[in-house]
Amino acid sequence: MKGYLLFSCFGEERLDKRRREGILRVVREEFERACGIRDLEIETGNCRAPGYDLVFALEEYPRLPNVLQKIGSFRKNTALRLFDVIPTEWGYRGNLHTCRLEDIRRLPADETKEEPSSEEKPEEERGLSSDFTEYREIAKQFEAQEPRFTFERLVLSDEVRSQLDASIAILENREKLFEQWGLKAIMSPSVLLNLYGSSGTGKTMAAEAIAHRLGKKIIRASYADIESKFHGEGPKRLKGIFLAARQQDAVLFIDEADSMLSARLGNVTQGSEQAINSMRSQLLISLENHDGIVIFATNLIENYDKAFLTRLVCVEMKRPDQEAREKIWYNHLYPVGEVKLHIPLEPDVDLVRLAAFDFCGRDIRNAVKQACINAVLAGRDTVCQQDLLNACMQTEKGLQDLEAASRRGGVRIREATAEEKNRILSQAAELTAGK
Ligand SMILES: Nc1ncnc2c1ncn2[C@@H]1O[C@H](COP(=O)(O)OP(=O)(O)OP(=O)(O)O)[C@@H](O)[C@H]1O
Ligand SMILES: [Mg+2]
């Protein structure tokens, strides 16, 4: 069966190979899904159809009543998925027209794109515009922000630094590599990073520092922002977030990404599982079609879906060793780069001694804050080594209490995720209340 696909609003010449293939793949998949016809032969061409973004003409269309009935769902699903493939700035509005091949010749050769009146539009297309309005509304909720951290304060091992540098080099030279040297013919120009490691090791900080280095704003979204209580809303929110990143040319940072990146579930029995699966599938589609930079952060990398793993550059953010801890202490006590710290420190501060505590970056930050509070509470105007050591001991004690509370669960608390720590803390509180 022969189909004929015409790009009316933006002109074929503007479609690069990847986009053209993306569009054709979507059309084929949706046509097969809706009409059960696999061997659809597609030709592409240029035509002008007022009011429509895409015209899809079928040779056999009038002779296949069953196809005719299903064409509505094909049109709607295809048009929706194409929002991910076609850049928003091209003005694509989801108006996909289907007609007979012979009718193409009768379409007016008019380049001006008039919007058909809503009565003229098929019902699905009217619904579609409202879907797109919904994405735009969702996108508005995700405003890109200036990054809060730079690389100056971030302490990384040489290995992690060179992994991040390599990704940044690709991003900084994208135009040269993918456009001038044509690498986009063999690989996608998008860069998808996945930062994984235990809590407080600098994943969020690194994502912000990357955005800063690239001179871009950042959109932060966590799994909780995307997941929705309302059935079927997750994929829509996901699309809205990717749309926001495209519109604002921002780095997209998706935190707590483990649930999203895990393997899709087989033998789905419940609506909630179905919802997770459709969100994961949508994530794959959105990633496939996104040209920008996406950074995921997660505490867990087990059970990742291979489909994601092959697309992501995974970088492990390890817990700091003694040398790294000394630098983190330094960066949290003294001014570094643009960070304006003026902690009035006594000269007895000994970073080597402080770094002996097996702390992650966040523990160190918390200990510094605690030491400053302790000094102020004691009515002093300076912070000395003893204040810092006391704060370390308080932090250590907090970690040990957590360790004790978690012994039954067998969790290694220093490597636990923030959620695990919270869960253990509330269990411990319940136990104490029950005493
Ligand atoms: N490698 C590091 N270098 C310098 N500071 C760090 C580093 N890691 C953590 N910190 C300090 O700890 C704070 C918290 O780190 P961050 O939020 O980046 O951790 P995270 O890995 O994203 O944790 P979570 O998994 O809980 O989200 C930072 O704002 C910074 O003050
Ligand atoms: Mg984080």
C-alpha cells in the first residue's frame, strides 16, 4: 500500500535526514498500530495545503473502509507524537490532514497558511489543539533558572572531571562536530548524561555547574514533578517539560530519575504499572527527538532499562576520599572564585584533621553551618577548630544514630539515599515515640 506524505508548512528542504526519518518512523508506527498495515510505502514530496502542517495521502484510502474508520486515531496519535519530532519554532500545530492521493492535486497551491475554521476541522484535530495548549500550559510551569553553582567550588576526582570535560567538549563544539563535520548523519547531536551515586556527592551541583559552563539556564524537574496522581498525565507532563527546555534553550535536569529509567515492566496487570510504562516509553521518544542537553541524577543505577543505558553517558559521583574532603572543606570555609564567604576563622583551623571524618560533601556543608551556629550561640565573633570539631562530632553522631536505626534494614547509611535516610529517621522517631 502506498502512502504519500507531503510537508506543507515548513517545506521539505528544511528537514534534515534525522528529522525526516523521525517523521517517517512515527507515521509508519502509528499507521501500523491504527490500521494494522505494515508494509506502507511512503513517498515524500512538497505541497501547499492551507491550514495543515502535514498532508498524508493514501493510494488505497477510498477502497479500504476499515482503514477509513481508523484513520482518525492514526491522525491524532501521529500528530501528537510529531510534536516531539518537529521543532516548535517551525510553527507546527498538530494539523495533520489525510486524503486520497488523487485529491492532492486539487489542493490549492497556496503557501500562506490559513487556519481552517474549527467547524471545518475534523473532531480529532480540534481535540489536538487543546492537547497542545495543555503542553504549553505545562511548559509554562517550568521556567529556566540561572545555575546556582560553578565548577570552581565543585571538587571532583580526576576521572570524573575528565568524563564531564569530554561531555562538555561535545556540547561546546556541537555546531562544528555535528553540522560542519556532518557527524549528525551517524549519531544524534543530543547529549544525555546520567550522574549517579549516593546522596550528597555533588550530582545536583555538577548539573548546575555544567549549565553554567555552557552559558545556559537550567530547568530542574524531579520525578515527583513529572509523575502525576492523575492517570495518564505523566507522559503529558514529560512532553511539557521537554517542550519547556526546547523553548528556553535550557539544560534539562531530571532529578530522582531512577524510577523513570528502570526497566519497563512486563506482564502489566495494574493501571499504575501501565502508567509507569507509558511514561518510560514517552521518555524514550522525547529523548530520541530532543536536540538539547539532558542530565539525569539518580542514587540507584540498578535495574536500568538497556534502552536508556545505551543512550546515556553514565558518570559515577563517588564519595570523596581524604584528599577530596580536604578540598571540599576548604571550599566551604574560604572564598573560592565568585563565592563570597567571609567566615571569621581562627588560624588554628586544620583541614587535614577535619577531613578525617568520613563525610560526603553535604555532611561537610552541614557541619560548617553547625559550627558557625555554635560559635554565634556561644556569643563569639570567630569560628575555631574546636567549633568545627564539635560540629563534626554532632554530624557523626547523627549519622551513627541513623546507622543504629537502620541496622535491622541492613542499609549502609553513609551510602543511603536521601529517601532512605528520611524513611529510617521516621522509623526511629516512631520507635522512640512508642517507648
Ligand atoms: N563534590 C563536591 N564538591 C563540593 N561540594 C560538594 C560536593 N558534593 C557535595 N557538596 C556540597 O553538598 C551540597 C549538596 O550536594 P548535592 O545537592 O549536589 O548532592 P546530590 O549528589 O545531588 O545529593 P542527592 O542525591 O541527595 O540529591 C552541595 O551544595 C555542596 O555544598
Ligand atoms: Mg541532588
